[in-house]
Amino acid sequence: MKTIFDAKLLVVDDEPEIINLLKAILHQAGFARVLSAENCQQARALFALEKPDGAILDVTLPDGDGFSLMQELRLQSNVPMLFLSARDEDENRLLGLGLGADDYITKPFLPRELVLRLSGILRRVYQPRQAQPTAEECLVLGTVTVNFKSGIVKTADGDKALTAKEHALLKKLWENQGHIVTADSLCRSAWDDDLYGYENTLMVHIRRLREKIEVDPSQPQYLLTVRGMGYKLARENKQ
């Protein structure tokens, strides 16, 4: 795609009024290709057939739930996925993010906020890429290599894909490798906002990053917590 507005998006919600509203918002913002489904069955079929570049999912669906649906779709593709749901409890938000969602927005929502968050995620994922990454585009941590162009983490156990938020957080830490990055700074990189309201969300993403880049996530060697300040990505053989 030439720009993020060329992205094909899939909207999944059981309320036709919400689907029509989302389509209108996205079309007005410049996204011309917006598909829709009202249940899990339709979503699975459209996702397999149309191969969208991103998806917006409701949590409550008539034939299942958005959490399980996202896990199914993740087996087919690592395209950006975000939840748009009336469930505003912290446990639902953390569950969605913990399963690998790129964002979780609660209803009612501000149209501009939705567009800004979605656009930010798409830009990070679909920025122009070179065929072969240079050494400056790869992070090596022991036996693990992170390719920031493709968003793939190569490990002894196989390849693992970074979500858009994980990519943004890890890249910020990499750009400041060896130095402390405050939690506020990390939140601004991933959510264009300060820490307030994102404390638990940030911790979930850090945990998931450790699961992808650390040999033993419970005893991290590279992605370190600096209590009361933030996080640090240690240099090779240095902490």
C-alpha cells in the first residue's frame, strides 16, 4: 500500500448502527475500503477471503466473543487488531491486550480518538520497508534477533511477530539502549499519551515483550525494570 489510507479494514460488531457509524467515521477520515461482519462466522469467512490489513473487533458477539475470535484470526495473520467495546472493566481491557491486541478502546468513544489511534498503529506497521534489513535495523540480544523492519523476533524456538504496540515500545527502548526510559516516555511512544491510565497496560506489554525476547522471561537479562523510574534495555553482556 502507498499510504495507510489504502488499508483494507474489517469491522466486527453485532449492532448495525455501530457498524454504519464506524464506516462513516473511517470513510470520512480517508479509509475507503471498510468491510463489516456482525458475528464471528461472518468475520472468519471475510478475514480468510479478503485478508484485511487491520481489524476492529467488538468483544460481545452473538455466536462467540471477540477475545476468542482474535486468537483464531491471529493464527492466520499478525495484522493490527484493536478492540472497541462497551466492556470498560480493567480485567477485560488487560485480557484483550494480554492476548495481543494492539489497542482497546471503550464505548462511547470519540471518533477523532479512534482515527488517531488506528492511524498511529497502521503507520508503525506499514511504514515503507526495504527488502533486506541492515545491521542498524536489527537488534541482537544473545541468540535472539529482532528485525524492526519486518517486526519479527527470531529465536531458537522459531519466529515470533511483534504487535504494533510491542514494536513501538521495544524500538523506543532500543533507541535508548543502556539507558533508563521512563514509563511516561514509553507511553507517549506507544499511545501518544502520558502514563496516567496506562500503568497496567504498559506492564502487560512489557511482560509480553519479555516472553518474546528473553530466554527466561521470569528472570530477564535484557528488558530490565528500574523501580520507580521505568525500564532499560541492557546492552549485550551489560546490565
